[in-house]
Amino acid sequence: MNSRFFDMLRRALPLVPLALCVSGQAKAAPSPSLCAPDEQVAFSCPIARSHKIVSLCLAPGKATPPAARYVFGTPSHPELIYPAKGRARANFRTSRLSYAGGTGGNAYSFVKDNTKYILFNISGASLENSGVIVKPVNQIDASAEFDCKPSTAFDALNGRLLLDITRSWGPDPELDGNVLPQTKVPPKIK
């Protein structure tokens, strides 16, 4: 079995009674995002143990495939905006993730300067995990993982709809139908 799955399960077990108590209630208010006012928030969440936010933003309109932007950092200091100017379609990929026990999710990835950035959302079996993984291209292990604060991931479009909208980006062969890469050393966030 994948050690990442067991680690996610271990982190989620204390939350199971709480999840059972609040099931059926309305979703919490949307997480803050770094998307522009005219963009659709495809996915956004604050990063655990930091003041940073990660957002995937779709351009307005009905272009197919949709143009997108990835933004990581704070509202006053975005550390990475991809693409840097305008919006691009060609380098974004979308994939379905598969884990044991009916657990799965979506991943949205792109490559910039020989580094792959993977925005992910995994759920199932009373567990939820979202965040960003950073991995050098052509390496098996990731160099960093930034998890979202628990229960803060927000997608204005449900995962299935977002996957359908972004499917024209094409799959990431490394991720589609698989699990996320492992992170050897947890990152230090300032």
C-alpha cells in the first residue's frame, strides 16, 4: 500500500467524529483566493502553517480549452504567477488520481523551468487532503508539499465539473490514474 494514503488516513481519523456531526450542513464560506475579480475561482485554499494561498483561476468566457492562471503566495506578494503575463492553455494538464478504498481526486499540473507544480484535491473514506506538490521533472520524488489548511479547500466548480471543463488540457501521463509523488523532506514555510 502507498504510505501517502496511510499518512492521509492517519491525519483524517481524528476528524471522522466531527465530519459525522456536521454532515448535511451547508459548506463553509469560500476560501480566500488570488484570482482576479473577473476570473472564475477553479480552486483555492490557504496553505497550512503559513499566510500563503494557492489558487487556480479560469479566464472569463467560454473558451475551450479554458485559459488559466496559477497563483501562489500572498495577496500583497505573489511568489509565483503562471503564466507570468496573460493566460495560457498549452502547458496545463488535468488528471484523475486513484487510491485504494474508493479514495481518489483530481490533479492540475504544469511545468515551469524544469519543475512540475501539481495542485491536488483528494477525498474519500472520510478523508480530505488538498495542496500543492513541487517536483523536479524526471525525478520520482517531490521536493516539497504544501498542504491546504484542513477543510479550507474551495472549488467554485465541483471536482467532476472542473475535471470536465479542463479535460481538454489533456492528462499528465505521470499522474493520470495513479497516486501523487511522495515528498521526502517536508518544506519549511516562513
